[in-house]
Amino acid sequence: MAFGGLFGGSSSSSTPVTATAVNTSNDVKEQLKQQIAQELAVANATELVNKMTENCFEQCQKAPFANGEDVCYCVEKCLEKYMRAWNTVSKTYISRIQQSNN
């Protein structure tokens, strides 16, 4: 038995690449792309939550009792405002991308 075909050497019994092998390769590529996109989405969401929390806690610690409210209420209001702003920016961004693709 010759090992040339297994290790890149020439062999008369080598099989050509079939359409099934190409499709499988494309499927693997698509799965990898989807997995990377999901991981990026999770990383972006984590970063958003971390920044949002950091900014709101920092803001509310500066003058938490200025309006007679406690820190938890201040943070909750800040997070709600942050999320509303984030949603508005995201929707606008997505709509502009969709318009530019058309």
C-alpha cells in the first residue's frame, strides 16, 4: 500500500472533488459564519450592558440624592433612558443600512 495519496503525493486512485464535498464545505463555512456572528452579538451585548451599568452607576454616585431619590431608583431610570436611546439609534442605523442596500 502506498502512502503517497494520503500525504499529498500523486496517486492514480485519488478521487476528484465532488459537488457534495463542495456543498459540505460551504455548509461548514456558513455554520462558522453564523457562529461568529452570534459570538459577536453576545460580545457586543455584554459590552453594552457593562458600559451602560458603569456609566449609570458613576452618574448616580455623583449626586444620588440630589432629587431626593435613592441610588437604585436613579440607576433604574438611567438604564431605562440608556436602553431607549440605544433602541432608537439601532433602529435608525438598521433602517439606513436597509435603504442603502436597496
